[in-house]
Amino acid sequence: MSTIPLVMTAAGPVATDPTTLRQNLINGVAAEVPDYTANLPGSLIEDVASTDVGALTTIDQARVEAVNSVTPYGANAFVLAQLGGQFGVPQGTSANGNVYVVFTGPAGYVLPPGFVVGDGANQYALQDGGVILSTGQSAQLYAVATNSGTFAIPANTVNQIITSLPSEYAGLITVTNPQAGVSASSVESPQTYRGRVLQAGQVASVGTPAFLKTLLGKITGVQQRLISINQVTGGWQIVCGGGDAYAVAAAILQGAGDIALLKGSQLGITGMTAANPVVVQTNLASGYTVGQTFTVAGATPSAFNRTYTIASVSGNSITTTANGTGFGTYTGGATFSPNPRNVNVSLFQNPNTYNIPFVNPPQQVVTLAVTWNTTLPNFTAGSSVNQLAAPALQSYLNSIFAGQPINLNEMTATFLDSVSSVIDGPNVTTLSFAVTINGVAATPAAGTDIITSDPESYFFCSATGVTVSQG
């Protein structure tokens, strides 16, 4: 059989014709036995050859069926279970008893999928895993019984940790189920399980931005528009606003391709004055406040390397209380710490500890003044235009994703659409926008109609941040 090729078509493997099998059999025997003849009618040799062809046909069909089994569409029960295990969907998890459990212990301890807890009689495996948050408790984590029996799961009975813990954490981590679990419904049918395995094989691959964004978006408190994954020099930068820092870090640990390539904020020093006081220029708004301190290292000349207290902040300029007279002309190399945009979380995933950096996006406060007019001689619904346009424009500004610009063309379309019930677009003859960001007037980039954003920040406009007037 090893000399007979397996023919694959778009429909899968094709069984070998019995005539071909017979000829290969005869050729193989003839190569070993000279003058071998198998076509004499009624002879014992012909009878054996015909019987062997039947056996070869059965073997060939088994080979075809074995290849066809390596797919959720046609896998036998055993192979289907193996495929399900590979895709992370063990059989029975949709029908077995299930319960939500809460872990208590040191913040940052990672609880991987498959972590097993019990109630003394039955055991339950975590499906998605989780992490103990900064509050000292995990979120409610979904666990499924490892057996298919039907039994009650009363509240506060799942309190045993079955998976072994590192010695330094033994006795520090506890578990319970605040609410009663759900008993098994019925045995999962092979057809239902086949569909789940097929679906599991179609999810986004681990390590892709799409997969990581999905994990971050599931965290309570995280806004989808505050998630951004950027390529920066030397690696990847993850921007995520909202949610518990440990939950965010756990999602990054699970979904990032290589945590060694994670980078923090790109906020940096572009200049320092050798004057009294020292003024520090940054490439992005620092986010520091008056009275805070920061430390500069790596600067040339080295006289700039010291701790500074902030006297005032304006845009990308930080005025300090230090006297820099005599420091010399700054040439570069300075970095400061702490970086107010960075969040660094240490997670323990037995047996290793990982440091996960990500960027908490600063808020950019936006105000918008809109001036419009019409040439309609008897138009009296000006106040309605103002009332309709303001909330629509505020909603647009608050929907812009982190790092993305304000588009004047989009604001024009939003304005015209919001007031269409009281005035048609062609009758709006003038329309202008005056934008401020953090109190500073902002204008479109040259040759465009977009007002660029800090690449690590997001826009916010309050309910009173948009004013609309006719004039």
C-alpha cells in the first residue's frame, strides 16, 4: 500500500480503483517470483489474488476514511474529542454543571484556564481563567464540572483548590462560589459538539491585534474606543483606558504575541533650558501637575540629571523650580521617571513573574464653538438648530478612538444630519468650527481638514463643551 499514492481532490481523498490495486499486487509478487501468473481462470493463485484485492480495497478505504476524519465535519468520536481539546473546547462543557467562583488572595496571581477547584464530591475547571485584581479578589470566573452527572451545586460549597499552588502562595489563596451553580442539563450530543469544535477553529489567532482587542474589550470598565495597539520603535505599544489594571495586564499576557516586545509611552524630553528656572520641553503633553516631582537621567551635560519639582505646566512645556544656570547647553539623551502615562503590573503565573507595561491614555478636553447661518429670509427655528446640533457634535467628539483625529468634514456631516428635521442642508450657507484642546486653540494640519490628536490620548467633550450660535 505504501507504493500507492493517495490522490487528493477538492472533495478530499479518492479511493484507489480495484483494478489498480490488483495490478500493483501482481507487479509486486512478480518482482519477487519470476514467471508468476495470476490470470489463469479457476486457479488457486487467481482466487488468492482476487481475495487479496478485496482486502486491499478495504485497507485503501480505511486510509481514505482516516484522512477524512481529521476535520470537525467528519471526525469520528475519538478524533473529534482530540480536535476539541486542541481548540480548547472539551466535550460536555456546554451541558455539564457549571458555577461561578471567586478567588481571594494576593493581587496579580494569574489563574489559567483549566485550573481545578472542587466541593469535596465534584471538581470544576476554569474555562477562561482570570487574575486576582487590585481589590484582592478575582472577578466571578466560569467553571464547568469535569464529569457529566446531574447534581446540585449549592452556594458557598465550592471551596477547595485542587490544582497545586506554589509553596509561597499555599494558604493565601481561597475560593468560593457566592451563588448556587447550574446543574447539568443533558449529555452533549456529538452533533452539537461537532458544531462547537468547528466554530472554535475559526476564532482569531492568539498574538494578533484583533485577538488582544477582543480580550481587552471584555474587561468590565474598559471602553472600546480607548483601546489602541500601535507599532512603535522596537516593539508594540498597548493603550487601554479603564478597567482594573490587573485584569488588563492578564489579558495582555494571554493575548500578546511576545511580551518582551511590549513598550510603554513614547512621551520623551526634547529640550531643557540652562536657565533659572529650568524649562523642560516634551514631545507630548506630559500630564504632570503642579507640585509633582520627576527625575531626569541620561542627559548631556550630566548637570541636568536630578530630581525636579514642577512649578507650572503649559502644553508641552514644564517649568520647574530648579535653577539651571551654569548647567551648559543641553544636547540630548534625557529620560524622565516616572512616566505618568505608563502602568506597570507584575503578574505571577506559576512559576514565573511577568512585568506587563501598558499606557493609560490621558484625556484631552475639547471645546467646540460652532457658528452657522442661512440666507432663508423668514427662518425662525434658529434655537432648534442650536439645540439639535450641540448634543450630536458632542457625541461625535466622544466617539473618536484614542489617537485618532477630529475630522471637520465628519463634523459638517454630523451637523447637517442632526438639523435636517428643521433645515435642509443646501440652506445652511455658512458653517465654521472653532476647536480648543486642553485650552489651546487647535487648527487643521496643513492641507487637510483634520485636527490631529496626541497619539496616546483620547478626546473628551462635556455636556456644555459645544456651543452653537447663528451668526
